[in-house]
Amino acid sequence: EIARAINEEGGMNAVNLRIAEQYLGEFGKLAKTNNTMIVPADLSDIAGVISSITSVLNKTQPNSPSFLAKTK
């Protein structure tokens, strides 16, 4: 059911939004609960971090050429 929804129009955008929300939420929790903070190399480039995650997702989609090449 989820796979079908992702393949519908706007589905991948919804996935990207959800990942961005979770990333920011977890990053906020990390700062509150630990006395050690792990930060991305460039904190000012949150968009770049999200873009990297999106790139990984796109490469693992069953319809993408890179995914198909890995499964052959």
C-alpha cells in the first residue's frame, strides 16, 4: 500500500517531506537529551543534507536504473 502511494503523483515529494520532518525532529531531540552533540559538517546547509537523503532514496527506488543494475 505504501509502495503504491509513493509511486502516485506527489508520492515521492511526500516521502521527502516526511524524511525532512523526521531528520529535524531527531536532530532537535539529540540536542536536548545528550551531553554530546553530533552535528553535520555544515549546519547551515540543512537543504544539502535533505538533498543527500533524497538522492539515496532515488537511487534505491525499484524503477531507477541504478537499482535495476544492482539487482541484475
